[in-house]
Amino acid sequence: MNILPEFRTLRPASIADAVIALAAEGAVALGAGTDLLPNLRRGLGEPSAVVDLTGIEGLREFAPLPDGGLRIGAGVTLEAIAENDLVLKTWPALAQAAQAVAGPTHRAAATLGGNLCQDTRCTFYNQSQWWRASNGFCLKYQGEKCHVVPKSDRCYATYHGDVAPVLMVLDARAEIVGPAGKRSVPMAAFFREVGSDHLTLHPGELLAAVEIPSVAGWTAAYTKVRIRDAIDFPLAGVAVALRREGDRIAGLRVAITGSNSAPLLVPTESLVGGQWNEAAAESLVQLVRKTSNVLKTTLTGVKYRRRVLLAVARQTVETLWNQG
Ligand SMILES: Cc1cc2nc3c(=O)[nH]c(=O)nc-3n(C[C@H](O)[C@H](O)[C@H](O)COP(=O)(O)OP(=O)(O)OC[C@H]3O[C@@H](n4cnc5c(N)ncnc54)[C@H](O)[C@@H]3O)c2cc1C
């Protein structure tokens, strides 16, 4: 039977109190619990305390910035983001990604912070306690061996969040608050490519908000491919932001998810300044191929996931380019 482990639940009313609560050994943050609680029920974690962030007003800020940007608190729901008029008008790719997460009931509760900080996934990890025990557990939790890459000393569980790649191509920054104060990092620096430790948060820190700059001159889109058209994680997800000036690529950012232990920016600088043509499309495909590392971490075949990833990267840039 899957039951929750015993833990204390704390409901701080301010970010400062949440930081104090999270500083305790074994404490974890709770957004809406749509990722955390199913995992705990499967025996994936034994927190000493769960720090429920839903009562913190300061995490629900959702406001335009004076320079044309937008600040979204970590406690804002994905539904609120997907339906917000300003997001739909100015950052539609963000609304697209938020709208593509799980199903409507998840999105009504699920938070931006929880979505970005969600755990990595693997067929050897997202299993019941008895299933994992029969395998001697795995390197991500309770075991000593990665069953995906047995000779490696790191975990290859995959990050499948939809929203992070879009924030990366929009050049967003994460505001982090912790015992040492406040810091702001580019979205890409919020993650590291280690499946068992994929966030660069220090002990006791939490994600407070995300700030997106003005995107004048850029267009952006998110393409997600999944087995079912709802309630499924991306088997491949690609976010693209493009600035086209006449027949020239004036700016191009591409980020991928569902392929590695972290969402990753693809180094596309070599394509900037040129035209979008067959040669550029082939170069992009090679850059995505080099950046990605699709392994047997899901039930969907590796070759299929890789081919889909490369194809949607090319297609998404092509679509934005043709929109002018
Ligand atoms: C059936 C199903 C389908 C799903 N499909 C998708 C999908 O298609 N795409 C997708 O992206 N996700 C999917 N998810 C995962 C999850 O539901 C979403 O990512 C959701 O947005 C998580 O938000 P939450 O607020 O519920 O996070 P929680 O479950 O509360 O938290 C998730 C993790 O983030 C940490 N955390 C939460 N808030 C903060 C914070 N402010 N600072 C630091 N750490 C924090 C928690 O400690 C926990 O480790 C799915 C989940 C289920 C159960």
C-alpha cells in the first residue's frame, strides 16, 4: 500500500519564516504537492517537515515591471499564468507551456515554483518501493548504481518540466531567497545536469519569483510532444525565441526539455547573423543532437525521442521564421 511517510507540516505566513523552516535538516518545500506528494507516497523521500508555501502572500505577486518586464511569484498557479491577458499578449510562449502541463485540475493548483523545481524522472525511480527494492534501488535514491548508465557515477534521471525551457529562451531570471539573503540567477544557472541533484539551490533556499524582461522584437514558441494530448510529460519539448531582421537571424535562443537531467540552452550563436535556410536548419539539428543526451529513462524508445526532439527543434524555428 502506498502511504505518506510521517512528517510535520509547517505553514509559514512569510518568506522569511519559510526560510527559517526550510533551514531545518530534512525539510522540503511544498507548492501544490502535485509532484511532491505522489513521490512521497511511493516512498521517494522521507522529509522531516513539509513547508507548505501556499499561505505566503509574497509568493503570489504577478505584476508588470517598470521596464516592460514581468514578475511572477513562485506561488502563482499555472492556470493563472496560462489565462493571464498580459502573458497571452506579450509572452504567449509562456502561456503555451503553462497550458501544456498535465491536466486542468493539476494546473488549477500547481505552482510556477513547483513546476520549475519538480523532480527528475526515470523508469528506475518513479516506481513503488517494492519494485525499486527488487532492483537494489538506484543511484538517485537509496541505491548505489545507475541502472540507465551502470558504469557511471552520476544519475541520469531526466527533467521533464515544460515551463523552464520557455523561461530560458525568454532570458528570465530566478530570484532565490535563503539564509544568506536574496540572489538572482539566469534561469539556465538555476539547474545543473545531475539527475539526483538538478537544482542549484543551496540548503534552506527557496525560489521566490521569476522575472522576465521585455521581449520587444522577439517572437517565441514552445512545442511539446507527448504520447497523450493531456496529462503527459513531454517526451520532447523545445522552446525557441527568434529575432528576425529582414533575411537575417538577428537573435536565436533554443532550449530543450525531456532529454537531459536539466533543461538546457542549445549554443546557437553560430547561426546568428546568417539566414534561415537548409544549411542553417541542418546545423541547428546537429547542435541539438550534440547538446541532448536521450537515454533509456522513459518507456518511450530512445531513438524515437531523439528523432522527435531534433525534428521539433527544426520545425519550431522554421515556423517562427516564416511568421516573419
Ligand atoms: C499525472 C501528472 C502529470 C504531470 N504532467 C506534467 C507535465 O506535463 N509537465 C510538467 O511540467 N509537469 C507535469 N507534472 C508534474 C507536476 O504536476 C507539475 O510540474 C506541477 O507544476 C508541480 O507544481 P506543484 O506546485 O504541485 O509542485 P510541488 O509538488 O509542490 O513541488 C515540486 C517540487 O518543487 C519543490 N518546490 C515547490 N515550490 C518550491 C519553491 N518555491 N522553491 C523551492 N522548491 C520548491 C518541492 O519541494 C518539490 O520538490 C505532472 C504530474 C502528474 C502527477
